[in-house]
Amino acid sequence: MEKPLALLFVDIADSTLLYELAGDRKAAALTQRVLGGLRRIVGENDGTVVKSLGDGLLACFPASDSAARSALAMMERQGDFGLRLRAGLHFGPVIAGPGDLYGDACNVAARLEAIARPGEILASDDLVDRLSPALRKRARLLNSVSVKGKTAPVRVHQIRDGDATPEAEDNATVGLPLSEPGSRRGLPSLRLSGRSADATLTPLLPRIAVGRDVGCGLRISSRRTSRQHAVIEFSRGGFLLTDHSTNGTFIRTGDSPSLLLRRDSTKLTGSGLIGFGGEPLRPDEDHVLAFQVGSA
């Protein structure tokens, strides 16, 4: 029997990098400490932890306010944990099974968590519409994204804490370093080159943040580009670009028309141009990177 619930997916951002830098034993101990803290926050807000997801968890709540307060409390505790979190919220009907929940509502919450930046809470219209006025004031409409199993795009809101500023919101993602101690021939690679920046991604260097901020692994100084504009990462055998920006990301592969990406992801194939905040017309423009997928 279906039951409407508020759902929260939350996980540790960059957990793969954590294991690489800290080692398996230390990273596992820290992950369990963080998950223990997240479980306590869920319980303090009348929620129930449905299941753990390795480096995250799924929780359900009887009301949207409880789910939103739980997510906000988790973000406030990031400094104590020493790690960044990301969260997705949705309200909808689910079917309860042994130790799990099923239904499109779970897919929506999981999708929002997957596209959230580190330190960010994303929520659907269905959840935001059910928030009390005080909490609804913290929601800012971003855009719409496609979700597997849903025919219509889902409108996405950002839930901000009371101290958030537009500058802080743009500056959420942490860039990763570009040093590669030893490359291996034959690995998939993504070459990125622009007027003032270039990098090569491989499974050994799987992720990079792109934007105006000095903390980005690939810094683009164009005024069209957001401080933390996008993330490119090696995932499931390919290179995935996820847009986190205000103006969107334009991807032109070969002679095809540009694809506009807003708060969504796409796989990079072949070669072409990426415009961070504007249409890519020439590779020497200040907001443009040329890309080529190949092997190292």
C-alpha cells in the first residue's frame, strides 16, 4: 500500500577521494562516525533511517518540514564532521518493503542528491510546496531536470540556511588537485584545453571542478562563468559533465548544434567545445574549453 512521505537522500561528497587520501581504514572509520551523526539528526527530527548506502543514507519523515530541518541541521554539522555533504529532498507516495522503500518518489530524491553540489540541499516542487512559510522562504527555484520514470521534468529548488549568501552558494564545490604521480598507457582520458587553463582526466585523476573560483581545478576567468560552474568526472567507463551553474553549460560535439545543460549531466564523447555560461563559438574565447576523449 502506498503512503506519502518526505524523503531525504544524503551522502558524503567526494568519498572516493577520501579513501584515496586517508586510506581504507581511516576513511571507513570517519565515514561511520559521520553516518552515526546523521542518524542522530534524523531521529531528532522525527525521521526514520530506512537504509545506509555505503557513504550515505535514505531517511523518511511524516512531514516536509521535518525532512528540511534535518537536511539543514546536517549541513550545519559539516564543519564538525570535517567532510562535505549533499542532499536531495522529495515528497511523494512510496511502497514500504523489508528494509527499503520503493517508487518514483525514491528515484526523484536520489536524482536530486546526485546533482547537488557539495554543501547543497536540492528539493522538488512537491516537497517545497508543503513547507511552512518560514522554511519556504529559504527555497530558491533553480531549474527543471529529467528523472528516470517521470514523463515531465521535475522543478528543482535550492534550500539555503539562514546565513547563506549568493556568493557562498556559488562557491560550494571544492576543486581537486591536478598532479598525477604516474600515468598508465591505455587508460581512457579526457583532454581539456583553453585560453588560460588545461588538464587531462583519467581514471587515476577522475574528477575536476570548473569555474571562476580560485579553488577550482580548472579556473576560467570569464564573467559568464559561475564561481563553481560544473564538475567533470570519470564515472561508469566515461567522462560525465554535471552543470551546477546559473547560465548553463553549452556542449558542441563535432559539427552538431550545441546542447544546453542546466543542472543536469551528460556524457562527453568524441571532441568539441564546451562553453561555460555561453555558446562556444571559437576555442580561444575566455569561457570556452576544447575537449577530446581518447586514451592516455
